[in-house]
Amino acid sequence: MGEHDLVFRLGYNGNGGISSGNHSFLPRGGQLSTYPHNGEAGSSNANDEARNIGDILLFVENSRSESQENQNSFMEAIINRLAPGGLAQPVVGVSLGQFLQTQPPSFSKAVDPLEAHDWLLEIEKKLETVGCSDEEKVRYAAHQLKGLAGAWWSNFKHNHAENEPVTWAVFKQAFTLAFVPNGKVSIKKRGFRNLSQGNKRLGEYVHQFTELSRYAPDDVNTEEKKVEKFMEGLHPFLRMHLRPMFLRRRFGVA
């Protein structure tokens, strides 16, 4: 193999021509194989030929590695040019499976509006526990709506403006209006304000007081208001013997 043949084979660019941009991969003159002229022979020539072939294979391998590195650098430069700052990392949200692992309650309909109110509070707590985004809160909460509630959600989406996204605040407001109507809330609030122990056992009165007070939060938003309201409805005999300090411990109010 002559010098011209070696240059052609090592410098071949794969596109039918000879590479001319970078000749660093070409063997140095002292490393080119020298074929013996006619009449020259000897064992040293065979050893030199073997060494030269090894050098040629080494340069070929180096040239391939260098070409791959150059190609990788070139592609990286293109990516950085098209997307300044590097490639954006995909946003990983909360999957439906992760949310369902919290065992969220489903909701169909409520005989008592308090049930709908409790479901909304519970579902929101679980959505926030797994770190759902606003859009995921709406989607996963709606997934738990069954039966009548599921039909309501389908109808709500159908009538909602397409260019206006349903935020979590919008969902809660719409759900409350549909399943916790003001009329029923007013009745519950009035029932709390008129609540008295009467002939009920103390435990039953405490239970009703705790449940109905949720419909009148402004009436029990301080310790003093809560104790005063409880004492007001308590049986007169017990009212004389129970002290406010006991009630504070009983309700756990601060």
C-alpha cells in the first residue's frame, strides 16, 4: 500500500470524497508502511510491516473516536442554539394513581348538606397532601364525583365557557352552590342558634352542638362565644355545676 492509498483510505469522508478539514488523524511520515522494492527481503521488514499495520489501525480507531466527539459537540451546539439555556426539563405532576393512593372519598349525593361540605374539605386536604396543581385538583376531584354528582359535573363543563378554565376556586364555588344550597344552610344555622339540651343526654347535646356549629362559624369563632353558646343551651341544673374551665378542656378550645 502506497502513501497515496493510505491517505485516501484514512481520509475518506464517507460521502465519496477525501476529507480535507482535519488531517490530524493521518499517520506521520515515519509511521507509513514502506513496501520493499523488488529484490529486498528479510525478517526485519516483516516485523516493521506488522508494526505499521498496528499503527494504521490505531490511527483509524482514533479518527473514529474523534469524529464521534466532534459530531456530539456539533449536535450539542445546535441544541443550545435552538434552545438557549439547554433543554427544558419536563414538568412532572401528580398522577391519578398517586392521588388514589390517599383513598379519597367519592361523592354522589347528600341527604344532609353537611355531607357535601365534609366531602369538599376532605378531598381538598388529600389533594394538597400529594401536592396537586390547580388543574390537577379540579380533574381528580371531578374523578371522584359519581352518579348524580357526576352528571352535574358533565353538565357544568358543557355549559362552561371553553375559553375560561375551571380553576379550583371556581369548582368549589360551583359545587357548594349545587350541593350545599343557602336555604338548607340557613335552616341548619337557625337550628344551631335554637339548640338546647332539653331532655337529651349530655353526650348527645355535645354532638349536636359540634355538628351544627359548623353552619354558624361566626357564632363560635372565639373561645368566649363558644362557651357562652354552649352554656346557654345547657340544662339549668348542669349549667349551675359546670364551670367554664371544664368546658375549655372538654372542647379543646384555646
